Amino acid sequence: MRNIGIGFLVFVLAVASFGCRREPKYSVVPHIEFVSLEKIDNGTGHDSQAELTIRFQDGDGDIGLDETDRDPVFAVDSPYYYNFFIILCEKQHGEWVELDLPTPLHARVPHLSNDVPESIEGTLSIDTYINNPTSPYDTVRLTCWLVDRALHHSDTITTPEIIVKK
């Protein structure tokens, strides 16, 4: 009988220790950090795209949009149709200039968690264009930020500059 009592006590302590385990808790405002910007070799000898990799954290896991997310705030003509914003900048005569491209480089990141709310973290990679074929300048960098479903804007990051083979 005594062994059953000790076994039960060990079981209760084990369950209690799992109950005390805490998930990492982050701000509900997404946080992003630059990891890398690697040119994608397309075999032509000219650079056109790069893979941008970032780390992210979000306290309530509400990052991402589905194809069916077309409520007015996420509609095609809304500023929040995209949730990952990318601005291409090029160095012109030693000064950084933000380019006004005819087609935005922004991306629509899909849902990253099905268990909202929960703290999530991870890495995210996005392929984006880096070559402005109408420009003679070859040094570029990206400015980026992420917006969650509650419209919280992450911090803004700027990548290191890279040289584009034209």
C-alpha cells in the first residue's frame, strides 16, 4: 500500500511539473530580425531575385493570411492586402533612394499557427526581386516589416547592401 502512495505522489509531482512549464511569451506586436539576404542564381549571369530570411516572434500567433481573407481590411485594394512589406532601395550617388516600383514587392505570408492565441517564433524566407532593370545603379538594400491580423506593425528592418549583377 505504501508503494502505491509513493507512486501516486511521484505521478502527481510529475504532472505538476509539466503544468508549471511555461511557453515563451512575447509581445503581441510581432518582432522581426534580419538573418540573411542571398542572391538566387538564375543561370543567366544577371541577378534578378534574392531570398530574404528573417526571424520572427509573436505573442499571440496571429501572423498570416489565407487566400479567403478578403474582409475589407484585407481586400485587394486595401493597404493590408499584404502583410509583409518590402521596399527596394538603391544607392544613387552615395544616397539611399526608395524606389517607387509599378508592382510592389510585398508578400502575403500564410497563417503560421493554427492555435491562435499562442506564442510563436521561427524563421521565414521570402523570394523577392532585387534588380530594377530600368536603373543603371547596382547597389541595393531592402527595408521590411510584418503586420499581424490585429494590424500590429513589427519593427522595421533594413538589410545590408548587396551588389546586383546587371
